[in-house]
Amino acid sequence: MAEALPSNLFKSEYLTACFQQPDSCPYRSLPQHWVPSWAVEGFGHCPVPGAKLLRTVSLRECLRRCEAFGTSRCRFASFADADVLRRSGKKSRGSCMLSPSCPELRSTTSGAITYRRRNLLGAHHKGSSEGSGKYARAEPLATLSVAKEFMAAQAWHRQMCAPGGGASLAVQTVCEQNDEGMFRLFKVSQGDDASGGMIFQIETVLGGKLCGDDGMVRISMSCELDTWEIVNGRWYAPDSSHTDYEACSWLRVRSEKHEYLVARGNLLMLVAGEALNRSVHSACWAFGFQQPKHMALLKQEVRSDFSLGLPHSLRAEVWLLASQNYIAYLDWMLQMLAGVGEPVGVHVRWAPDLRDVTKTGWDIARQAFVFNSRKLALVGEALLWAATSPTSSANRPVIVLDLDVVIFPGWAHALRSCTRDADVCFVQQPTHPFELANGGVVVLRTVGTGSQAFAHATLAKHQSLEVFQRIFPGGPSELDQYIFNAIMRRIRRQRCKYSVRWGLYNPMLARVGPEPSSPLALRLQHVAFSASMEQKLTGMWSVSRIGVVTAGLCNTVGPPCAGNVLAAQGPLLPLCLATLGVDPYFEPPLECYRVHRPFETSSAFNLHKTLGAAQTRIPGLYYDLSVRDHDYEILGHLQLILDRAY
């Protein structure tokens, strides 16, 4: 019979008290041993006159350059590096902007993140921006900048400027006056198709319209061709070229000629679609909106950063995003992290609730943008932590986990194995038309610059969709997982020797879905399926019990990816032989991960199929499953999972 789920997992008042009073929770007893000297200010960069523009290899170098200037000349460092192909080889550089103040954050260059020198005395610096954190839709001011190709070497975007109120238009690195580069966007109409039919007008702050009469681009108070259509490249299937999937949008004037707004040098012009030449024309545009501060997206409560183990022995830095409705998940995750016995650093950040956990599923179309913002803010802070951490901890991978994840002893070591050969690693998505990776577990290598490029490229694409969030609600919207997979396929198709490397874990080792794989090989499971919180927790409890009971019966079997699987010689129970995942005597060791390619679908990834097939080839297994109490408990939990998930 399956052991019942502990009733106190559903008592939110108990869980809240446990988290807020760490002395009563043994797994929260050791705070982090150092305080970083930098903090995330927010997405975007600081558009201030006189900011120093540099090219640096990494975020760490950018921050050090700022520190070398002193606090009077540099308090804010903005960094962007979305070049995941690295076609320029080892000389690839990110863009670094150093500023003494930051009155606002703006995403003129997509993918940038700004960091603030922390005042360790606790006073808030007066030059810091005070954004509200809300994505307003009422006539927001935006910059229009010429975006680089999604995978091109990073550089600060040149923006459209209308000096003198718009008597002329030009493309410049920085507009002489801030207002010269600001435009208002007004929705005219929105078609039924989310990928097209989005018509709007562009006006300067003085009221002049962006016009395309007679094939010329100019600012005028009145004109015939004053409406524009946003064309946003979408990614649909793995067999298409995806060359139009960029972190920007095309602007097409509404006329019979179907001409696009392009920049050639410092000039703006209209070019027919069939005449576009990417080597000559810059036709992809980014909208730069004011960005909310980091603290408006994520909150850091008292003792949100702590260590499970001695500082010098930590194997990874685990980052978790929580909200009030998910306290049950969070508390169980913290208990699992403490219970498996692997030393890790833990970082918890809080955000407002997004969904009603009593219902199944959530409205991705309406909530994806906000969720992505919070998830990427968490990744940005994790990369900052890695960039500023002491040298002794520089090799620890960053692991960003969803809270509906179950872990088993040896999980951190197993996940860390992939970062020896890859910059970013994921759990493989079950059979899907075009997605290879699941976004619930993201493992980032902290050595080198590949993981930072992947994160900035994801942020760049996310910010390219902000114009629809503000102007065209219901327009294109992509979950972070969707963007991850588009970038991964682009890398696999166009990569070179120095490109960012991505990896996928063996589904036998790290699994996505309600049902576990072979329990003795399984180290992590993202229990992702459409369910309410209570149903999900019950499923997670069943997965956990299957793993714990099996490990107790087969205590001579060690974790995979850590050398010899068998810790001692001797006969194994039939259940142990059936759930090893691989035969240690006649098969090679478990392939823990692959780089740039997925694992083939196998029935071994589902426990009920594994046990069904093994009963005909392993003597005694059928009898044990029928009469042995522990084996019977495993079958009971497995049946609970199958009843709820299928």
C-alpha cells in the first residue's frame, strides 16, 4: 500500500512559520559567508550623456573596469553579450557601458542588464532609477534602434533620432538630446492572427508622424502613408530555416508596394521586400522601453541566501523562484535539498503570485511575458553572483530550478557532469514536435562566457516581444522554454568551433513528466503535468517514495555518473536488476548527457513499461512485486501516478 502524503504539507500557516523562523528549521541554519559588492539594478542600460562604452570579454571584466574608475566616475555597469555563435572566435567581446548615475533603465539595446555597486552601509544611492515595475500600455515612449542579427557579435544599437523636432531623420549611436530619440506608439488596428495585422502609428514627442510618402522616410504633421505594420518572425517547425527568427521586428509601411523601413549607414529609406539585402540594409528594429527595477520583479527577504554545507565544499548554487501560493512547494524543496546530503548554496527570491494553484494549468498567452521577466531576472542575478563570487567557488555551476522538482542523492554531482562539456544544460523534453529541452531545470556553467551569452540572447528575444505586451495585447507571446529551444536549434544548425555548447541529460537520469524512469538511475524529476497544487504535490510525493523505497532495498547500488555503480559485489534483488537502468555487467556505463543532440525515445523512460518488460526476463520479479511489502508499496505509488496523470 502506498504511504500517505504528510498532512502538514498542506498547512500553509505551518510552512510560513517554518520559513520565516529559520532557527526552527535545521536546513536554514547556515547563512552565506560573504556579501556581494554588486546588485542587479534591472534589465536595460543607463542612457546618460558621457557614459563610457567599452568591449569586454565577460561581465566580471566589465565590473572590474567600473571599480577601477572609482565610485565618483562609475556606479553603474551595463553589460550585454547575445552572441551565441561566436563566429569571431576567441576574440568575441560583449558590450560594457559605465555610468556615474542611472536616472532610468531603457532597453534600446536588447539583452542588456545593468548592475549597481552596492552600498554596504545600507544607504540607497540617489542616482538609482525608481521604476514602478509595471508594463503600462497607455502611449508609452520608446526608442527605435537598429538591432543586430540575433546571433551576431554584440554591439550597442544605433538608434533613430529626430533632431530639431524631426526636420530630418538620422541613425546615430546616441541622440544629442534624449527627446530626439523618443517616439510614441499608437495602435490603429490589430488583426486576428497573432503573427500579423498589427497596425500602429509612430510619432515624435512634438507630435510629428513618421511617414513613408513617395518612398521617403520623414517626419511630418500630416501625410498619406503614416501607418506601419509590425512583422515579427516566428519559429514554428524544426525543418524550416528560421532565418527570420530574430530578437527584433520588421516595420512595413502600409501601402501597395510592401516597402520596409531600413537603415543604410546613417540614412533611413524604404526598400521593397524582394530587394532587401541583409549585407547592405539593416531592416530589423528594436523598441526600447523604460524598464522596471530588479526589485520590482523579485524580492529578497531576510536570510534568502544560505548554505547547506561548508562554504568550501559546495557543489552548486541553487536558485529558486517562489511566491506565497507556492510555499508548500518551496518548503518541501528546501527539505529535499537538506535531506539528500549534498552541499549546495541556496538562493530564494520572491515574486507576486501569477496563478490560482487550485486550478489545473495557467494562461500562458496572458502571463508568459511577466513569468519570463521574473525567470530571466533570477538568471541575471545568478550570473552576477557567479561573476562576483570568490575564486574558490568560481567553478560551481548555477542551477535554476522550478519548485515542482524532486531530487535524489547524487543529483548535484550528476547535473554538474554536463557542464564539463557544455555551457548550458537542460532536461530533455518528452516527445514534442519541435522542443528539445524543458525549461524547468536550467544548469549554467560559470567558467567561460557561453552561459552569459545564452542568457543575454534569451533576454534579447524576450524584450523584442515587449511592444506587443504594451501596444498589442494578445499578440506574439513566447514562454522562456520556447525561446531556449529556438536558440538551441539555431546553434546546432549554424555553430562553429567557438559557439555556445548546449547539452541534454539522459531522461533516465533526469526526467520530465509525472511518471519516473528507472528509480536507481533517476537523480532528478521535473513533475510537470496539468494538475492543481494538491494533485501535483501528491504526485511528487509518490515519485519521491518510489525512489526512497527502491534505494533502501538496493543499498549496494550507487548513484550514476559517479564511477562504479555497484558499491559492493553480491546478488541483487529482482527489483534492483529491473530498475538499474543499465546492466553493469554487460552494458557500458550510463551516458549521462549529450551535447547538441537529444536521446532517442525509449520505453525505459517509463517505470511501468520497464517493470512490465522485465517480468518476462528477470526470474522472481513477478513474485516479489506481488508479495514483498516494499515492492507492493512501489506499485501502489506508481498506480496513483498513472491514475492522476493519464
